[in-house]
Amino acid sequence: MLENFRLQVFSTLAKEKSFSETGKLLCLTQPAISHQIRVLEEYLGTRLFERSRGEVSLTESGKILLKYSEQILKSYEQAEKEIADLTKVSKGRLRIGASTTIGQYLIPKIVGEFKQRFGNIEIFLINANTKDIAIKLLADSIDLGLVEGPVQEKDILVERFIEDELVIITSTKHPWAGKERIDKSELQKEPLIMREEGSGTKEVIKERLREAGINPDLLKIKMEFGSSESIKSAVEAGLGVAIISKWAILKEKKLHTLKSCSLSDVNLIRYFSIITNQKRFKTKPMEEFLKFLKGFDITSIS
């Protein structure tokens, strides 16, 4: 098991080319990663990585080990699955990537309930935007993803998970506060706070506005943030309005610190999706989690 873990650390670092990204995926510190790599290098009697300016690249020896480590890790996963099917005990590890909104507001509850049923399955979580989650899935850095934006890569299977609605949020003192619906023409007159480029939420908003005849390039975007929490803080401070997932403002609605409304004649309903790599073998933890997701009661999150 220990050698399997070292190979997993090595394989992840080889793909991510970054100690910090590897640490996020495996919940390890940089010294812990360095220790595992050093033990492998001492055992094999060769350097596996070249280090330069915070990034790493494989040596020729490292390239050889990566080829065989992938085979070893896949064989180990297949053995785990067959044993789990035989013994009826699900165990192993599961690497989940969640895009920002899902990662902040839904995944803690989902994983918490899953762990209550499958305590022997070790969960690793990484939070990033939709684009980066798709990249990590294709690189086999994660086992599956939960995303809020569109994914078009041909090798990725996209399945609907739950419905989401994007709503306009304002401060409690804004003229729109208390209104249920705002005319779409009004949106272009207000300072707007948006998510960063690569965000699934931002891509959906721009696409739906175009469909409704609104040019996103004409919006008065004043700020862009990489998280919904930052956006909410800016809106609360009266710096503008924003369009955000209804799941992101459950707490604020209860505390009456933000107001929300819908946008007339613009379809802001979307679906969160489960994404998997069609070419990848499904481990027992993956199968159990996918089955759990499809039966998850989303109304339990409120």
C-alpha cells in the first residue's frame, strides 16, 4: 500500500508539474511530497524530476517510471474493485473535482452524507473552475467532476445532476431590493460584478444574455472575482449588482443581508453536471459515488 501511495504521488506530480497543485489534489504539504519522491529516487538510484522556478519536469528515468506507474496503478484499482465486489466492502480512494459554486455550497453536504455510508472510502477534493476541472479529468488527476459550466471535450461524458437558477443579487439598500423581477434592459445600466474568465457561471450568463438579445460586451462590468464569496461581499457593500447561483445565497437570504430577483425574458435556468472520462476504468468508489449522486435528495440542502 505504501509503494502504491508513493507511485500515486509521483504520477500526480508528473501530470500537474507543480508541488502546490499536487498538494491540493492529495491533501499533502510540499515537504511530504518531496519526501515521497526522494524515497523513490533513492530506491531507484536516479533522479526522476528536474526542478526549475517552481515547476518540475520529468527526467528520462521519470518518463520510464511514469509509463509503468500508470499501468501499476490501474491494475491496483482493478484488483480493488474485484475484491470489493467479492467481499461487498467498498474501500479505496476517490478524487473529486468540483467547480467553484458546487465546491463551496453543495459538495460539503454531499460528501458528508456519502462518508456516513461509505466510511472506508477516502475522499480527495479539489475546487477549481469548470475549464480546469475538465483539464484535470482528462489528465487523470481526478476521477470525476461536478461542474456548472458547459463542457465540450469529446472524451468527457456529461450527465445532468441538478437544476440551478441564476438570480440577480443586490444590497438591501439598492433600488431593486424587494422587487421580484427586473426588465432585462435595466441590467445594462447598472455596475455589474462578475466571475473570472474560465468560470462556468460567467460562460452561461454570457450565452443566455446573447440569446435574449443582450450584448455582454456592453455590460458595465466593474469587477471580476474568482469566488462567489467575494462577489457577495462586494454587492453587500453596494459596489454593484451580480448574477449568481441561488445555492450561493441561502445563508444571506436567511439573514436578510442580500436581496434577489429574476431577470425578465432571460432564461437563467441551467443544470449542474457530472463529468467522467469515458476512456477511464471506473473504480468501485467511483461507481458507488455516481450511484449515490443520482439518488441524492437535493432538498436536504437549505
